[in-house]
Amino acid sequence: MISVFPKTLIATRFLSRTRPRIHTPKLTAIRTMSSSTQRMFQLKLDPITGNSEWVVIEDNDDGDESFAHNFHQPLLATTSYLDMLNDSPRNTAFRQAIQKTITKPCHVLDIGAGTGLLSMMAARAMGDEGRVTACESYLPMVKLMKKVLRINGMEGRVKVINKRSDELEVGLDIPSRADALLIAGASKHVGMVLNCGLFGRDIKVSEILDSELLGEGLIPTLQHAHDNLLVENALTVPYRATTYGQLVESTFLWQLHDLHSIEATVSDGIQLTPPGLDSVLSVKRQQYAMHCNPIQEEIKLLSEPFKIFEFDFWKRPESSGETELCVKATNDGRIHAVVSWWVLQLDREGTIYYSTAPRWISSPTITSPVGWCDHWKQCVWFVPGSGISIFKGEEIHLHATHTETSISYNLDTQVPTSEILNHRCMTGDLQLVLPPERVAIYGDKGWRLSMLKAVQSMLQGRDHPLCLVADDSVFLPLLVAQLSEASHVMSLLPGLKERGLQYLQAAAHANGLSRNCIEVLEKRVKQLTMHDIHQKKVDLLIAEPFYVGHDGMLPWQNLRFWKDRTTLNDILSEDALIIPSKGILRACAISLPDLWKSRCCLSNVEGFDHSVVNATLGACSNLPELEEGPCLPFFVWQCGEFDVLSETFDVMEFDFSKQICLCQGKSQVKFTKTGVCHGFVLWIDWVMDLQNSVVISTGPDRRYWKQGVKLLGTPRTVGPQRSRNVQACSAVLEACFNPLQGELKIILDFL
């Protein structure tokens, strides 16, 4: 949960923070709202400033436009709803299972309604006599669902309740316990209840499955439903879910977590994971959702697939469980990870299935192929350290455990989980947890060498410089302090805060640096004064840039650094060096058929009109004339089939030596390959020195960064001007950056 109240931190003598004044924000809107109106708060974040505010959502149709106006892109554009509703194999499988299970009027309970698709399926299966109650906890989705029900003539047959399923009460919200359960799977906030009235058997429909299966609270939801909302021996769709796994070797997956081993091969002298503190900077020990198909050629399979857990939805699940497996190696290699997936058996007889398995897995139970989709992926569990060596035919024992919300593994030659927990207790608050991609960046030799060259260049000729690190980098403060003992290094750590402070204390000492060479300021950028920097102006302002929490945002939202540089202008010296010195917005045309299909506008979904949801869900494709979809962040390499169709071209530059300002740019697109263009990929390359010789690229060939994707409303066949196979065409991409809102407006024009 995000708190709106700033945290008070303790000041220290070295790597110290200056204590700020505590300011409690005024949520005055709460006091003026009528108690008869249902409402919720949506956190609105400005990534350019780092500021956030609470926006009130009212449960009335009149507030839709005013609420949407508060957000600069469709409210639910970055959720999985649109992708899920475009997943035809999923929709068809659930329709078939619902029709097979609900054969007469019954009491249907649906948890996780979303747009109401499953509710309407259940109502249709029961005919005119059935009724459905949809319980959805997320108010924006409730408002959207009501529109879908209205356009499909289902308002009178589906009663909508804006509650969590564990808040439902029999006799108050639903007339009786239900006899059956339907679960479809979507997102954490999706909660729907179908109530078919007082006619015999009842069914519960929900949308609470994630890529790991358990991460969105499936077990607690089932437990509460069986205890309070369902009759004994209730029918369920799906009938059960089974998780599977496979041992794999993959250098790429290893690089996403084992920074300590990788650092042994670098030559810059910085140790982010010093000996004795090798886990002080790490990834969280959990399963990570990831599309594994794109790295199939880089993965060496070391075992056959094995079944891990089986969860029967028709009975109350246990909160925890464990299993011991003896897995035989099918190849020599080093186990770097466990790749896992799940299979849903939707009907009791076992004739309808849905699987999230990678494409190298074949199964006789999966009769129809599941195409690329982004709402359900495979999961990856990293084996700690550099992995476990194994030989073909050798057996290894795998201990799998599950809690209410997660599944974890331990191999017989790994450090036992109890020892891992004890080590965490010993390191205490020193442990800094970062995303796998950031850990991989910190271990990348090319990236570290670029940073080393840039910092060495900026330190030349500087005596006793004051260096301010403006972002959440933990690498740059240590690098500057090591390269220049005479420098005074300050860091803001706006997102890492106290945990970053404690980490830098330990890492600085372990790297042999003096205990007062780095100071961490506990103030927001706009609050800094000359007093905070000891009456000496900043000579060097640097950043990677990296901000905690920006991992899922668009590339240009890291221009927060430019905004901060502008705010700090009065405390910069006249000849201050700014690194990066500039950012270059770059782009290329791309074929992305799988992603385009998943972001298409909805029309008829299994017989139900969904056209009213397209704007709110941020549909990017097949849009009406003069409408366009949002630009969204994706790891392009994980977006299924893709092919670059043009040269990379520069759109505009952001000059950080100047204060932040409106920027515009226009470029002609030179197509280099014949193909179907589905849109454009945009990213920022960071120029890290004044000579333009050190550039950090974050383009689609760099797998540790997300890019922005702008899909076309209608795909276009393109090709080189000299191509005879297609009609000659050209395109112009124009962009405008608005610093007040942090928005990048993109205009595409095919000539």
C-alpha cells in the first residue's frame, strides 16, 4: 500500500540525511462528498516530478468524463483487461465450460467480474429464468461493466455489487449459498459475483488467476467462498489447475540475478556485492512472470517437464503445502532456473483445457493452440548463485512449497531456506532488493565501462568537486567516490530512501572508502538549499538515470532527471557538468502482429458487444477515424513475433545543459524491409559525455529496458522505395514533448 505521508528518517554523521519537516497533505475532497455516494481514491502519479495525488472516483455516470480528464491516458490502458478479452482461446474455453456446466437455472456467483463477460455467459446459459450478481471491487471497472451490461440488454439479469468477495454476506448481498464456482483469472482488483437468484444450483465466477496462479489471492478467495458462500461439494469451472516445471540452463536468466558472481569478472574496482555481503543487493526470491518463448534458443532443457502442485477448485484448499520431487537430468549442464507454467482443466470430464506452457511443450490434452498473450506468461524461479552443475542421468531432489500467494523451490544442493532466512536476519536492513533487469544492468560490463569513461571524463581538471547524484543509482556514488577521493559526493535516492542509505553505508565501507565521502540528503529536490550542500555549489550533477518504481513506465518518463536538473538550477555552479548531457529520442518502424492483435478494439466477444470499453481500456488498433490509442511500455523482445522494418532515426534531442522546455521533432521514415507495419517503437539513448562518445542505448535490441510502442490504427504494408512488391510509400513521425504534463504527443502520417 502506498502511503501519502512522508516517512521520518534518522540523520547520521556520514552518509547522512537531513531531517525534513513533516507535512500532512490535505485531502479536502473527502470532507465535501456526500455519504450517500459510493467512492474510491485512485493514486495519480506524475513521473516527471515524482509527485502524487489522490483522485476521487464517484459511483455515478456523470463523473466519467471529469475523472478521465484527470489522467493523461486511458485509465485502464496499462492493465491486462484488453489483452485478456482479446484472448480468443481463453474466452472460447470458458464459454464452452460454462455452457457444459450450467445446464439449468441456478444461483451463480462470480468473483472477478471485469467487464461482465462471464456473468453474461452464465446468464445466457441459464435462459430467461436465471439471474446473476456481479461482485467487483474496483469501482472504475464496475462503471465500465454497467455500460457493457446496458448495451447487451443484461442490466435486468445481472446485479452488480461493488465489494470484495470476502465482504459478501449470504442473506444480505446474495440470497443463499451457491452450489457452483466459475473462475476465469485476470487481475488483483477484478472481483465479480454472479447471482442467478433462488433457482436450484448456483455457480461462482471469478477473475483471480495470475501467471503464477496463486499471486492474486486465489487460495484465500476459494477458502472464503467455500466457508461462507458455497454449498458443500460445489461444482466449479475450472475444475482444477495443475502447475508444472522444468529445469533449465540459461546464461541470460543467470545474468538477471547473480550480480556477485558476475562482478568477479569486471575491472572497474567497484563491488556492489562485496565479499561477505554477496546478497546485500539482490532480487526478491520469488517467481517472475516472463515470456520464455523468445529465449527458447538460449535455453538448454535439463529435465523433462514435471508436475508440481494440483489445486482442486471444487474443494477448500489448504493455505500451504509442500511436495518432494526426484527429477532426473536429461542433459549435462548447470541449473540456472526453474521455468514453470500451469494448465487449467475447465470441466469435470477433462475435455476442455487452457495452458500457459511455453511453445516447446506439447500435450495431448491441449487440443487448440494458445497464441501469444500478455496477461498470462510463464514464470521463472532463479536458482541462487551461479547455479547447480548436473550430469545427464543424475537425479536431483526438488522441494516445492506454496503459501497462500506464492510457490517457491529449493534444490537439494542449494542453501536451505532456513539458512537463507537466517542470512537475511544477519544482514537485516542492509539488503537492497532491485528488479532483475536493474541487477543485470549493474552486472553488464559494457554499461559499467560506459559509466566509468563518462565519470572519468567529467572529473578531469576538477579539484575537490561537489558531485550530486540526482536519482536512485547506487553505482554512481560509489564510482565517483572511488575515482576521486577529493570529491564530495551527495546522493538524493528519492525512491530508495532509508534502505538505499543503509546499503550505501555498508557498500562504501566494504569498498574501502572513507566513511564521510558520501552523504545522502533526505530532502525532495525542490526543498534543497545552499545550506543543505554546505554553501558550496554543485559542480557535477549526474544520474543513470534510474528511479525506483519507473520500471513499468515509458522511457521518456525518466526525463524526471531533466525536471530535477531545472529545479536545482540555482545551486549549480556556472560551469557545472550535467551527465547525461542529453537524451536522444529514437524510433523505428516495426512489425508486431501478436501485440497488435492483443490491443485491437473489441467488438463482439463470444456473442457480447464490448465496443463501449475500448477507450477506457486503451485500445490501440482498429480505431474510428480521428481517434488514436496510447503509447504503452513493453519489452519489445517479449512481444511475440516482431521485425524491424526501417532504419533507426532520431526524432528529437533533449539538451540537459538547458532548463526543461517544450521540445518538438519530425523525421522521415526510411523503410528498409518489405512487411506489414503495425506501429513504431520509441526509446531514449542517453549521451553520457560532452563529446558524444559514450552513449547508453535502451532500444529494442537491449533486453533490460522497456520501450514505448505506438500502434497504428490500421496496419500498413511498407517497403523500400525501390521495392517492386509493394506500392511506394513513406511516412513521417512527428513528436512533441510537453514538460508540464510529462507527455509525448506522437503524430504518424503515411504519405
